Amino acid sequence: MANGSTTTGTASATETATETATATATESTAAAAPRTEVRRPALSPSRAGDFKQCPLLYRFRAVDRLPETPTKAQVRGTLVHSVLERLFALPRGDRTPEAARELLRPTWSELSEESPEWMEIFTDPVSAEEVAEWLTSAEKLLDSYFELEDPRTLSPEACELHVETELDSGVLLRGYIDRLDVAPTGEIRVVDYKTGAAPRLIGEAKAMFQMKFYAVVLWRLRGVVPRQLKLLYLSDGQALAYTPDEPELARFERTLEAIWQAILRAGRTGDFRPNPSKLCGWCSHQDLCPSFGGTPPDYPGWPEPDPGEESALDRAD
Ligand code: SF4
């Protein structure tokens, strides 16, 4: 495949990658990553995407940190990501569709216990039928995953890998990679599962931005340009693969630096302007947005420690 090219289609079931290797000091799996310590402000793909889409949306999420009610699709995405992570923790031969289905309900019990507010996605009072129907929709996404890949042929280096790197300019990049495959030859593949219902064209641009973000982080961490960035769309059973090249990642790095500088400028003055678009339909804050007749709360000032943090729901879109 030529550099900078994109391909769409079903993944090969025979692709393999090497066994787990030791992570560097700036890489850790989500379960091991310390989540409560005070950390330097960093840029994450979700927050960078927010600022690009609408500076005021970035402010609401990263500075004001306004609560958002998750949707059924977002929580389902988190659940499916968690099941796939657990599936890859099983011995290779045990990673069957049946095993994934068996993991689904216990994983949901754990997640809903950890985040009881997620139960608000259901009508009150919660009916067993509604929950069962929603779990069945998650099961369908898992079935769709098995049409794209056979996990028994894969040995990922890591799932839910926390990565962080500082660019020469001082910009700190931070994110979570759904899955990292490393071939015996050292070639790296970044894999991301997409479970959301957002329109494909809009979602694809956002997803590719996110994947290039991870490619830059890995390139800077390991000195290797990832061979492939792969998106697995579980809702429609499609795969999209992209091969970045070094000049492209260097340009993208400059884009990230420019976004971070623009965020810092806005952060100093509090001038986060709305940028209305068709994506406003997915925004939870229209009632506070001047473009919809609302008034934002007083600017609370640039937050410490970290206005770049991503939530589990961000990572599972
Ligand atoms: S409603 Fe639209 S313009 Fe307003 S904050 Fe949300 S995304 Fe931005």
C-alpha cells in the first residue's frame, strides 16, 4: 500500500502481531494509569477536536467542565470497548463470539456499579425489557466485530494503552489507544473501534484526526511511523485503513501545536467563540450558547490541572 493512502474493506483474518512487550514510562494501559494525580495541561484528540469544531464547546467541556448526559450509544460504546479489552485478555483460542457475549452482561454490571449515573440512559423506572434490548444492540456490535477480525489470530501489544509525549515545542499530547498491534518486523498498527451512530462522513474526518494524533504520539515516543491506522466500524461492519507518512505527520504535528497555541490564547482571554454547524445537533449546551439565544456562565479562568483530559465516554465514540 502506498504511503498516505486509504483503503476500506473487511480486515484479513490472518493478520498477526507480536506478543506483549514492556511499555515505556510514557505508555501504560488504562487500568494501570494513575487517574487522580495532578497533571500538566495536555492536548487530547477529543479536546483538540472540540476546539477545532467549536471553541465554545471546548470551553464548556474542558474549562467549565459542564456535566453532559451520556447517550445510550455512548455508554454502549464504552461497554463494547471494555468487552473487547477483556476478550483480548483471554488466551487466544478462547476469543470466540460466544466468549464475547458471555463477557457482556458481567462487564455491564461492573461498569454500571462504578458509574451508576449511566443508568440514567434508561427511562425511569428502568424496565428489564429496555435494558435487555439495549444489551442486545451491544451484542450485535460484538458480532459485527467478529466479521471484521478473528481475534484468535492476533496478539496485540496492548489494549487501552495510555500514551503521552511532549513535542519539541513543549506541547504535551495525551490519549488512549484502543489497541496497538506490533508485527515481528516492528511495524506498528493502531486500531480503533467505532461504535457510534454519527454520520459516517463527519465521523470519519474526526476519527482520522484522532488516528493521526496517535500516530504522531507513537512516532515521537518510539521513533517509528505507524504502518497502518485502522478504524473498525462495528455498526456497519466496515474497516478503513490508512498509511501515514513522515512528512504528513510532521505537518500534522505543526497543526496540533497551532491548535494548542490557539487554545492557550483563548484560555488567557476567555474568548472562546461559538462556531455553529450541523454538529450543534449533538451539543448538550445549546441553552448556554449565544448562537441559540443562550448566555454562557461567567468565565471561570484557565483550569488547573488538566483541561485536556478525556473521559471513558470520549474514548468510546
Ligand atoms: S451549540 Fe454549536 S455553536 Fe453552540 S457551543 Fe454547541 S457546538 Fe458550539
